[in-house]
Amino acid sequence: MRRLPLLGLAASVLALALVGCGSGPPAGVDLTTAEWSAMSRQQQDAVADGVVTEREYTAGYETYVSCLADRGYEVEELGRPSTVYQFGVPDAAVVEGADDDCYESHFRHVDDGWQIGHPWRSD
């Protein structure tokens, strides 16, 4: 019988724990495993407790905008006149699929969670 050194055993247990954590959403989060897996770690952390804070909402929005910029698209930022960000996405980003990729990965569920608790209102 081969014995694992204590460090090797600890690393194996940690690896198994991390694999288990990445398999699906936490209990109480109404998302499929596929939806959960498609999300960035930042977005997972923001929605894991079922409450999206203003800081998490802003960070998700900024990451979404940065993702589009990394793909060569500039978001037309119109500010935040109420509870939600207003912005325009170039048509080419939508056609190419960059908008959907970035939104799903970084912002969709954060945006949904924020808007449910803070519906848009006009002045």
C-alpha cells in the first residue's frame, strides 16, 4: 500500500472540494448547473447568497463593459439616472455574439437580481 504524504493528501482533499464546489449552484439559488458554470466567479459570488448589493451590481456592470472593450466594442454609457445603468451596445457586438457572451458571463444574473430588488423608475 502506497501512503500519501500529509501534504499530498491535503492537496487531494482540497482538489476534490473545489471540484465539488464548481459542479452547480448552491442550494437556494434558482439556476441550472449549465447557467452556473457559464458565469464568471465574480458573478457566482455576487448571486450565491440570493442578494445582489449595489457594489456587486456596479462591479458586474463594469466587468461586462470591460469584457466588451476587450473584444473591441465600446459601450455607449448613458449614466444611471435611476436605479439601473442605462447604456447602448453596438449592433456589431450583438451580431458577433460578444454582447451575449459578456452579458451571460459577467452581468446577467447580477443585473436580474439587482433589478428585482430595485426596479427601474423614472423621475
